[in-house]
Amino acid sequence: MDAELIARFKKYFFGLIEPAIYDTLAMLAATMVLAILFGFVISVVLVSTRPGGLKPNRTIYSVLNFLVNFIRSFPIMILIVALLPVTRAVMGTTMGIRGAVFPLTVAATPFMARIFENAMVEVDPQLIEAARSFGASNLQIIFRVMLKEAVPSIVSGTTLATVTYLSATTIAGAIGAGGLGSIAMNYGYHRFDDMVLYTGVVILCILVQLIQLIGNQIYKRL
């Protein structure tokens, strides 16, 4: 009986679960890289144009601030469904990794923008004034002062965001994106197969612990 159970586990793991792990990690990596890039650009504009910022502009800040809050207000599943026509137009499909990365990036970008913005706003204003007194430009202040001082907070926030959007990949998987969420839902829940379901849960727990551990180690070194 034990040999049969082990054989069944190996069949499911190497045939279904292992490829799903790679799909989940691919979705997560692509989403976070794009969200960090786009989120940083948005955060620079927010930090620069906010009241009391480097170059205040009430109109630009109000519009961008509203858009960031508006997108963040959507539950991830509703956002993925709402963006299906746009995803199909942009990516050519709504299925698989390609179909998941676009809506996940749209969801994660404002989240990362807030993390960058909050981290840079918390930088000691005296450091900024000191940089101004030495003739530093706004871009130099952002990259050489604010960003440099904010790195530990950004690392901590990025770790939190990565864990959050790992769970989002499973939600996307449950509605056609593939990955561990798809396997757990289609082969575990719908077919009443507890082995597949709980193996997926355990793997997700391990991934969360690994992400948090890596983030904590980077934070300590900084």
C-alpha cells in the first residue's frame, strides 16, 4: 500500500506539480521585475510632484495618486477578469503564463509604487536639504540620496509584495493561468484528491518561507 502511495505521489509530482512550480515561479518573477520597474518610475513622479516634493505639481500628483489608489482598490480576481479583453488585445491570449503576467503586473505596479514612494518620503529631509546646498539636481537627490537611504525599507516592502503576489499567481492559476493554483484547483479540489491539493499547499508554504528568508537576509546585510 505504501509503495503504491509513493508511486502515485511521484506520478503526480513529476507529471503535474513540478512543472506547475516552474510556471508559478516564472509568473512571479516576470510580474515582480516589471512591477518594480514601472512602480519605480511612478514613485519618482509621485515623490517629485507631491506637495512639498522636489518639484510640486498638484494636477499630476492628484491624477497619478488617484490612479494608484483606484487600481489597488480592486480585488485581484476581479481585476484579472475585468482586464480580460485588454489582456487578450495586448498579449494575444488570456491563458497560461502570458495571459497572467499582464493583469498581475497591472495589479502589482501601484503596490510597488507605494512601497518606493513611502520609503523615499521617509528619508530625513535634512539630507535632502544638504544635497540641495551642494547643488545636486532633483534626479541626483532621488538616486544618490533618497533611493540610497531608502534601500532597506524598499527591500522589506518588496519581500512583502513578492509574498503577496505569489498568492495572486495561485488565484490567476485558478482561472486559467496555470501554475500551482490551477493544479490545486483542477486536480485537487475538483477531483477530491487531497494528495495533490495539500502538496500544493505545502509547496506554497515552503516558497513563502524561502522568499521571506531571502528578503530578511538581504535586509540584514543592508
